[in-house]
Amino acid sequence: MRQASFGDIHIDRLIEVEGPGYAPNMFFPDATIEGFKGEMEWLLPHFWDVAAETYLRAIQSYVVRTPHHTVLVDACVGANKERPSSPSWHHLNSSWLDQLRAAGVQPEEVDYVMCTHLHADHVGWNTKLENGEWVPTFPNAKYVFHKGEYAYWEKVGYEAGGQGSQDGCFLDSVLPVMAAGQVELVDTDFAIDDQFTLDPTYGHSPGHVCIDLNANGQHVIMSGDVLHHPIQIAYPEWNSRFCVDADMSRASRTKFVHKHADTDTLLLPAHFASPTMGRIESNGERCKYQLADS
Ligand SMILES: [Zn+2]
């Protein structure tokens, strides 16, 4: 899906990067090739690259327009960021902002930016480079961050000789919007119009939240990184190598999969490859991902 509509609520998907990921057991240290191969019936063709022998993934954002608000969920890697420890992200300059405009949304029209968490691939477009300074990309937006997530990265964000963790993304993509007075630090009781609510799914990061949307009665979850790849629906015990609290991450993912299995809930994850949107279904002993029609 590139766009989905539920009555007068419209969701656009902005794709920054898409294609094969890392070696499977490098990104998912607990994964086995046999585990992946056992799920090929539903992983192919969208979520596994046979030639590359690895999984397919994307880095993407969602823009939700309601009659009252324009809400951006997650902000990808961004442009011109110094990310030497992730070479494919270093000085990246994708068509992401053009995709936003092509969807009919100008940066000035975004009134909320919500980050599921504050990793480098979720905060990048929060800021842009202007005259050598990082400034908010969305000048009229309120940026909504979970307060526990912010506190954690505020503490570790200054470490590593001033560069911070994750190549300093806290410094160049979070602090400037704080300095501009545009941040609202929230707890899990935060809501926008009773349409957007937060689901605490801690573990991948200390304050990771999924963003639940009531889209005129259709439950849609922008689920961030509680799941990186559909294989984790079959194996919720498989963490990514970037999960901060391994046990909590497994517990949150397992709970999430079971809670939403065999329901009408639609998922819009941050890293599922195209066409992305789908539901969790039982599949014998495990669960699987069933793509939605639209
Ligand atoms: Zn991510």
C-alpha cells in the first residue's frame, strides 16, 4: 500500500529505503536459516530475497491526515546526516521529502510528529540542515516523544566523546526540536482527538510505543520496531541486535503478536517491505503475516 483511506482518514507511506537487509543472523542474532525456510510459503515473494539469501526490508514513515490533523509517524534516517557507523545511512539523501509533497502535504502543514522511539532511523527528518544548523523540518509541528524514551537517550546521547550513541542522532535530530520549544514529552495516556493513542511496547528501546489509530472504526497500528520483519510474527522470541532490553523486547513482541492475532487490526510497521500493510493470523503452531488487499 502507498495510500490507504478509511472514510475521511487518509494514510500515505513514505519509503526512504527498500531492499535486502543484512545477513539474517547478523541482524537477528537468534535467527536460523531453517526457521526462515520453514515460513517461505508466506514470506515469498515480498519478505525474502531468494537470490540474495536474505530478508527484504524497508525504512518508511506514515503520514495520517484526518479532518483535523496531519500527523507524521516516524522520521526515517533523514538527509545529510553524519552516520559513519551505518555506511548506507551516511549522508543519505533520498526522495522522502519529495514523496511527502507529492502526497499533497507541505512540511508547514504537519501539526504532529510522533516518533515510536528515538533510534537514528526514526528521527532523521525531524531536522534539516539550514545554513550549517540543524533546524526543525516541520516548523509548525508539535513533536511528541515518550518521556521515558527521551530521558534514556538524553542520558546516553552525550556519551561516546560527545558524539553520542547512534552516531549522535539525539544531538542532531532530537535536541534541535527541543531547543525550538516544539517537543511535548508525554506518557502513555497521551491521545490526539481519541483517534491516536499510545501502546507501551518497551524493550526494543526503553520507551518504545506503538501508535494506535482509530480510523473511523478500523483499528490501525503504526507499530514501529516492535516487529522489524514478519518472520518475528512466527518467532516473536527472535530479537534484533538493536534491542536494548532483550527479555523485555521478547515479552512485548510476544504479547503484541498474541493480542492482535486473528483480529481485524491492520499493521503498518516501520520496516516491513512493500506492500507492507496486513494482519496477524494463526498458522498452526505459529502465526503468520497476511497482507491486506489494499
Ligand atoms: Zn527502526
